[in-house]
Amino acid sequence: MKTAARIISLAIILVIIAISMLSTQAEVIVYIRGDANNDTVVSIKDVTTVQRVIAQLQEDPKGEIARRAGVTVKNRLSVSDATAIQAYLAEFENTYKIGKEVHYDPYELPIVFN
């Protein structure tokens, strides 16, 4: 009897682990770095979106615009981000990897180096 209960408990735990692994994989968000308005193209419209959020003419309550377009400091918007996107559009050196696809997993722990 105890063996059967242990097997059932183990099976339930394995099912829970499998479901949790599947659900966290579904949460990965894919976007283009620098694409503030999320139209899959980095353009001058993205610069305008960044400027509107900085000037508080457009809201970003969930921080999604900051995540996509906060290229100089992660998840924060500043005039430097608008300038970096403009430099990318003018085909200057792309030090912030603007225009590259990013896979963001909100459940992934950050790597901290000592």
C-alpha cells in the first residue's frame, strides 16, 4: 500500500514539474531590439515613441516600450536611447545591437559576475 502511494506521489510530482516547464517556455517574449512601437521594424517611428514616453505624452505602464527600446541602459528610457536608434538608422556603428532579435524570458534569473 505504501509503495503504491509513493509511486502515485512521484507521478504527480513529475506531472507538475513537466507542466511548469512547459508553461515557463511559453512565456518567452521575442522582439526586435530598438523596436519601441513593436511593429517589427526599427524606424524613425521608434525614435518618436521613445521621445513621447520620455516627455510623458505616452504611457508605458508595463515597461514593454522600455524593454524593447532601452538600448543604452536595460529597461530604462533616456534621450541616449533615441540617439542610439537614430545612429543605427543613419548606419553608424551599432554598438547596442539594435535591430537584432531578442528572446526575453521573464522567469530567467540574471547572471551576476563577481
